[in-house]
Amino acid sequence: FAEDDVELLQLVSDRAAIAIDHARAFEAESRARQRLEYTQAVTDAALAHLELDELFAVLLPRIRDILEADTCAVLLLDEETDELAARAAVGIEEEVEQGVRIPLGGGFAGRVAASQRPVILGDVDHADVLNPILRQKGIKSLLGVPLLVEGSALGVIHVGTLVHRRFTADDVELLQLVADRVAIAIERGRLHERAVRLDEFRANFVAIASHELRTPATSI
């Protein structure tokens, strides 16, 4: 090859390098924009519902679609028993119907909650899972992240696929971003439920007190 050939190829290579760099920057920007849209969609849904049942009915199908998974489930921590109780699920509804409970620190979900870190199971068939429904449903891979509020784990959210899948760092980051919003929504929903119960208690107390005050002789 002559020097002219080398110079020509280098010129072409320089321009190709610039084009590749621009394409990578565009792809990164597109992924960031898409992630922001996903997170905003979850945030909007979380803010629109105070009742936990309504919240999960909207959020879980959306999270499953965002992660391109087949199943999505939420387990909440029962602090009295130190167990995770299945609270809501899509694609694996049996987990809730059968009242699955996982000890903190045990199995897949228990490890996620105890460590407060994401856990990936690339091959469920050969992994340490306590919930038999996961294998019965044919789930091959799982990704779970903790639901954290102020450093405390409220529970776990996990997604699963019916084919083996290598969850990436981007998948983990996206699910954790979503989980952070879901955790806040759950805490908000719980506070709402407590406020409703308190209002009911207050109303009952006022009604009873008013009745007793109207009939002091009977009370005596």
C-alpha cells in the first residue's frame, strides 16, 4: 500500500470515528430520555392512587412492560414475624392467592430485603428459591430490588422472565429507580389508610360521646 492509500484510509477512519461517537451519544441520550419517561409514568401512577390495591393494579403491569418481563410481584415486610408476604402480582397471581410468605434473609426475596441490594438469578431452576410457585410457573430468570424508605426496607419488588435472560446493569438501575418511587407510594398509601382508620375511630368516638352526653341519666 502506498502512502496515499494510508492517508486516504486514515481520513475515512477519522470521519467514521466521529460518526460512531455521535451515534453512541445519541443512543445514550435516547436511553436516558426513555428511562426518564418510564420513571415519570410510574411517578404519575403512584401519585394518582392512594389505595394500595388500586396502586398495585396500575403499577405492576406498567413495571412489567417497562422491564419487558413476564411477571412482576410485590412482597411487603411483616415486621411482627420478620417475613415477606406476597401483596400483589401480575403473571404470577398464585403467589398472592396462596398467601406466600418468605422469611427475611431466606430464599430469593428474603436475600433482597435483608441485604437491601438488588439480586439477580440467571437460572431459577438451579438457584436457592423457597417459593415453589416460581418454578411451577416456569420462570427462568429473576431480578429483585428492595423497596426502601429512609434506609428501611418495606419489602421487595421483582420481575421474572419465562426464558433465560441476562439482566443488565441498566435493567437493575431502572428497576431500582422505579422501586424507589413505588416505595414512597406504598408509604403514602399506608399513611392514608391509617388516616382513614383514625377518622373512623374519631367519628365513632364522637358519636358515642354525643349519645352518652345526651342521656347522662342512663349513663349514671
